[in-house]
Amino acid sequence: MRTGVQTILLLLLSVLAFAQSHVITGKVTDAKDNSPLPGVTVQVKGTATGTQTQPDGTYSITVPGADAHLVFSFVGYDPQDITASGNVQDVKLGTAVKALQDVVVIGYGVQKKSDATGAVSSIKSAVLNERPATNIEQELAGKVAGVNVSTNSGRPGGNTNVHIRGYNTINASNSPLYVVDGVIGAGPITYLNPNDIESMDVLKDASATAIYGARGANGVIIVTTKRGRSGAAQVAYDAYLSAGVMAKKLDVLDSKQFMQVEQNSYANAPKYDSTGFANGNYTDPRVKAKDRNLFDESGNPLYNTDWQKEATQTAFSHAHNLSVTGGNQDNTYGLFLNYSNENGIVRESYLKRYAARFVFDSQVKKYLKVGGSISFSNVDENRVDGAVGGLNATRMMIETLPIIPVTYADGHYGSNNDYPDMEGGENPVNILKNRKDLFKTQSTIGNVYANLNILPGLELRSSVGFNVNNIDENFYSSRTLRQLSADDQGEAWVRQERNNYWQFENYLTYNKRFNKYHSITALAGLSWQQYDNFYSRAGGKGFNDDFYQYYNLSVAANPETPESNIYKWAMNSYFGRVNYSYKDRYLFTVTGRIDGSSKFGANEKYAFFPSAAFAWRVSEEDFLKNNTTISNLKFRASAGLTGNSEIGVYQSLASLGSETAVLGGKRAPGVGIDRLGNPNLKWEKTAQYDAGIELGLWKNRVNLEVDGYYKKTSDMLLDAPVPSSTGYETIYKNIGSMENRGVEVTLNTVNIETGKFSWNTAFNIAINKNKVLTLGSANDDIFPGPYFLSNTNILRVGQPVGSFYGLRRLGTYGSDEAVEAAAHNLHPGDVKRSDTREIIGKGVPDGFGTFQNTFHYGRWDLSVELAYAYGADILNLSRHSGEDRTGQANSYATVLNGWTPDHQHTMIAQNRPSKAGYTTTIDSHMVEPADYIRGKNLLLAYSFGEETLRRLHLTRLRVYASAQNFFVSTKYSGYDPEVTTYGDAFAQGIEFFSYPKPRTYTLGMNVTF
């Protein structure tokens, strides 16, 4: 009886509960045009119950009772909270006011673009990802006026250099400061997964960068990664497949032409080396042609190998990104995974990345929010373009003889050594197969934070960040590679480098609006940072076979002296900023930072870096507020001082150096004097002045932004000579200066905007003039390297950095100039040059920019992006061995235009065997114009409609096809005019057989579940 009553009561309670809970259905639309909104999060307030709207905007959700509340939220729209009464609830979401205003990330905060007083540019993920790449810096290229991103190689990863508003220093770094999710100095950022990036904000003037004080002189790039979102879990998958092909091949001698030049050279040998020729030092090519491994019975070559074809490939690459985001109003999370496999067009080169990132944000209390992120990436790559200057693979693609096969019938590799009198060197396929330079880079970056709301408008943020990088390099060059490692019977080494960085920052932010017209945002904080590095290397030569490679260095007959090193630096900083606004028209910003660094002298540890800025929003004045033409007009100006602390450690301290000597047949280590200390060594400082105008016309359908700036770096660190009586040669001192001045223009227009069709244009240009002002008391020239044949470039007062230095090529000596040629121990047919060296070009452009048109029609998108640069030159050092000499390796086809008695007006010397004598040095003939217009990206995309998405149970599906580097218009004779093969600071534009750039075709898709 009791059991039956309990059962009946339980049923009654269940019925009552069911009667209270009910299902609500409805449709969510855009309040502006009533279009359905798919993917809107619908959440029962205070619970984990939630759903998302379908592609047609409809939803269905069970709520616990009539007093429950539903919260509707969607990115870019104001959230809406409604009572869950009735069975049908249709909702209209209005566009968020904040979404209508561009927001930029500034140091330690965010700000509306309209309220910014400094020169700040922001690029969102949708724009960055228009050009899929494994290197985020490549995606940044061309997107911001004044940011010069040079992709200097076609190898996977691109070998990029980034400069903002020119070069600022000689012996410190010229690279910008990177801040990734608040972690300062996280660059270079090539290890980051580009698909994880939410935005990149570039701080260019002193008003924007002074908050980073001693590290802001070269500009700042703030990287903000994607985070979680409230609502039901959302899964996104992005992938692409690409094919890279050679964009250009260089014109070199084929087999017939090579033998023609050989015969010409032999015929000319008596003229240039009569004694050697008489002594039989030269062999007639017709005799060499009796080698039946290379020539037929008639003396014709058996092979006509195209080495650029044999050493390259169609490079298929692919990338996959998977993300899961979700949460509720108080807690959000995100998990982001990536796998990228980029193959290079040069065989055996590749870059593979595995990356994972997790983020969370939690409003644990009404007054307390905590969160954090951690990311890990593992990058494996094989770099095949090392050993610049030697007979490496990229050089031998040009210089291997066309009469040589890749392999003979018995399987062994062909070589230049197979044909008499050549310099030697292995064919590039052999080098690529038997020489490895493997890099493994593991990076972990993360931070945790806590935001405490102390009082209304007053917030304390405390954060801890870290960045750990481990780099392993494993190298092996085979015993069989002549001119590289055969003489050493193979060479191997292993290198490890570990970098650890941490920071601890605390700062208060106060926001207050009072008396209707006044608004203030004040910031004050302090920071501690520390970095340490450990390096070790071991290697050996002399291996019995190639089996062990770098795995067992103990079997090397000739071990190399092991190396190791460790260093550390630390900083302590205090910073503040005040933004004041009156009537939202008159904007003032004052910023200051005090930095102390262990790198500098005992008397100069700390320095103060201030800035101030003013902006006037003229369009908010009564006389212009309702103007139908001018919708936005703002003038701004700023001035400030920033620093550059990116120098080597311990430079201010006296130091000893380790030396070795051989005593009694044994190696004896010792210690000797190395460097003189300087307790007054201080920061390099860059004073910058900026004036800008922002103009919007016709409801901002036309947006123009123009900036003019002047920067002067003083107290540049250079080696100054000291009396020899001190026992030293130089001391490191603050004695140099240089300047940059320039103009930046950005123009964005909405040309056509109808119901289905729109056409937008984006254009930017940056013009920069650099000049060295002083180089110490005597202003002596400095030759910063690289050194190749002679000094390649020069730093000279009154000239820009990156100036090329050499003789001027005047032509070739004619038959009527035999006496003049003889005075230089030369002959008619030899190259004629000036007697003194001078500046013959420069590697830094006068101007560069981008021109992009984007078309939308229905669900189709078409984007055409062009990039350009002008005013720079290239010092093509490959002309040294590819043109100045013959009879030693294969040559460029230009040697067919060499001097002959019937063709004397030429810049190219008469063909002759190299051992007969030739002249080569850095001269103006090696300098070529680097101006170009590049087809940067051609993109066609289609976004599927509601009906298809509903059938596939998706909220988004977009497919696209693109072509990158689809044309280059240039007068440069090499692979690409954007190039350097050297790592020296001012080596931009100096090339010696670079890795060619691909033309890349891509198919991709973006899917959201």
C-alpha cells in the first residue's frame, strides 16, 4: 500500500515538473535587414543548457520554467536577454556599437581607432588569412603602410626580415618588438600558427611605442591570438592543399653552347697565357670529347641536363587546423590544433609544424576574472641553402655542367670532376640527397592573468608570462661530396640552444567619465623580465663511412673542439600612461616608462622614455558634425623618445677571452684580455616626431590616412679606437647617429555597393629616406659585411645604410686601347674598371606598398592583390662565378655576349680558360635594379548558402582557390628581386645563388560545425 502511494506521488511530481519545463522555438534575425543569423548562441541563463541557431536562424531549446531567461549572443551583435515565456520567441539582434568602430590593441590595453592619438594599424585574421602561409610574417607583408616585410628566400618558411619605418641602428637589432598575448619579446614569431591569430596591431610612432620604452625604437607588433567563446561547443576545420612550381628559370648554357664557349676559350688561351699554352697546359676540347662516357663518336655530348629542373620539384604542401571553442557567460575555453607540411621546390627541403594551444577565461567572481593560454609548437625543417659562398646545392643548380648526367648507368652520380680542368663540385641532386642540415625548434609560450575590480572603474591586472625555445641543429655532409666535405672524409655536428624568458607584470587601469564632457583612462604598472640562453656544439670530421652521420660523433677521426656558452640579462621597469578626452574631440596622451637593464654600464642602468600626443577630431565639431561629405576628420601629432636595448650582454664589462696554443705537441688552453669595460655605456635612443591626418568621406566610403615622420637615433653603439698603450684596440661607446624621414599613405575605398555587388579598393605606400649622420669623432667609414671578393657594402656619413661599395665597370678594353690595358697588365677583351671604389647602389627601397581590389557578388568573392617596390638595387654576386669567368664551371648564357674582335662594345670579358687569367671584383655591372610589381595574391572564394548548410548540418562552408606570386614584372635577371642570401644586418639585396621562389596554387576550405 505504502509503495503504491509513493509511486503515485512520484508520478504526480514528475507531471508537475514536466508541466513547468517546456520547449521554446523561434528564429533569430538581423535587426537591420531581417536576414537569418546562423550560429547564434542560445543559452539558459545560469545553466550549462544551450544550443545554436540553424543556418536559417531557427532554434529549439528546453527551458526549466516560465521564469527562466534566455541569453542570445553572437559575435558583432549586442547580446539580448529575454524571459522564457510562451512557446515561440523570435529575436532580432542589433549590431553592436563597438563592432561598428574599429578597435586597436595598444600596449596594456585596447582603444577605439577613432580615439587613438598615435600611429597604430590593425589587421584582423580574415585579412591575414587571405594568403595561407606557414610563416605569419609572410601574411603580414603589404598589409600595413611603413612595415617592410622582405621574404628573402623561396625556402619553406621564407627567411623573412621585418622593418618598421626603416633602419635605426648599426650594432643593435633593427627588428620590431613582438608582444604575443602580453608576452613581451616573443619574436621572431615564425613558429606561431597563422590560423591562431585573431589580430596583429602595429605600433609605429613614439606615442604608441613609448609604453615599451627601451625596446620600442624599432616599432612594436602586438599579436593577439584567438580565444574561446560562450555558447555550445563549436568545431571549426580549415585546410588547404597547395602546389608550388618554379616561377622563373635562369638562362644558362646548354650542352651545345657550353662546348662552343669551351672551344672559344681554348682558341683565346694563347692571347692571355702564351707561355702556359706553349707548355701544353691547355687541352683542346676536341680531345676531351673523346670520353665516351660523355660524348658520342662524333664528339657530341650525350647529355643535355637541365639542372634547375633536376634539382627542383612541384612542391605539394598541405595544412590542417582544428579548433573547438565553447563555454557560457562566465567561462569560455578554446582548443586549437595545427599540422602543416610545407615542401620546398628545391628537392629535400621541407618544413613541418605540429602545434597545439589551449586558452581559458573565467569570471570566477563578479569582481575577479582569471584566465590564461599556453601553446606549443614543434617545427622540423631541412635547410638546403646553407654554406653560402661554397659549392652548395643552389649554386650548383647553375654551375653544374649540362654535359654531365645526374647518374650514370651504374648508378653513381655525375660530377664536374668528370670533365677535365673544371673547378669540381658535385651535382645538386647528389648534394641534396647526401647533405642534411636539420633543424628542430620547439617553442612553448604562455601566460596566466588575474583581473581584480577594486572599485568602479579601477582594475588591477597581474600576469605571469613565459617563452621557452629549444633549437637543435643536426648536420651531416657525406664523405663523397667533393669541394664540400670529401677532403675531410665527411663532416658532422650537433648544436643545441635553449632560450628561457619570463616576465611578471602588475598594473592598474582607471577609467572614468565625468561631467559629461571629460573622460580619462590612466595606467600605472611595473614589470620584471629575465632571459637566459645556453648554447653547446660538438662536431667531428673523418668518418669511415656515412652510416653514423651525426648520431655518433665519437667515431670521427678528427673531433672538433667542443663549444658551450651561457648568458643572462634582466630588466626592471615602471610605466604609466594617461589618456584624456574632452567632448570626444580633443584627445591627449602622455606616456612614460623607466627601464633598467643589466646590459648597460654601472652608471647608466636606468633611462626614462617619455612621449606625448594630441589629436583633434574635427568631424565632432558642431560646424562639421552633420556634414554630408566629410564623415571623419582627425588631426594628430606626437613626439617621444624610445630606446633600443637589443645589444649583446656584458658589453659594458671588461672581459677575458679563452685562447688555445700548441705547446710540446699538446693543446694548451689559456686566458687573455678581450674587451675594455665602459661603465658609462648607455641606451641608444630614438627621438621620433609624427604628424597624421585621418579623413573619411561620404559616410566613410573613402578613408584616407596620411602620416609624416622624422626619427633620429643618437648614442649609437660603435667601437671607438683607444691608445695602443692600454693593451686594447677599441672600446664600445655611444658615438653614432642616423635619421629616417618618411611619409605613409593608406587609402581604402568602397567604389560600388549594391544589394548583391560590391567593389572595395585598398592602397598603401610608404616612402622612407635613411641617412647616417655621425660615426664617431672621425666619421670613418664602416664596412659591416658580408665580405665577398672585397667589402660589399659601406656605412658612410651622409649616405643610407645598405649602400653597395665597389668599382665602376666602364666596359671592356677595345683593340685600340691595348696600351692602356697593358698599363694595368691586361689585354683588349679584359674588363675595364675605374681605379677607385665608390658607392654603386643600395639595397633598401625608396618606397613600397600594396594595391588590392576585392569584389563581392552574391556568395562569390574575388580579390586581386599587387605589391610593388622601387628605388632599391641588387648586388648580384653570382655574376662573379657565373659570368666573369669561364672554363671552370657552367655559366650564365650572357657569356655568349662576351668580347670578340668583331663585338667589342660589351660589358662581358672575352671567353678564356679561367687559369689563363681573368679579373673579377665587386663592380657596378653586378648591380641591377630591384624595382618590381608583383602579383601577390589572386583569390576566388565561394560561401555556401543556407539550404546547403542545413543539409550538411553545418553553420559555415567556404571554399577558395588562390594563386600567389602569380607574376613578377622586374628588370632583375635573377630569380626574384626581393632577396638576400646573407644574414648580415645591412645585406638586403646582396645575393649569391639564392633559393628560387615558387608560384603557388592553393585549394582550401573553411568549415564550421
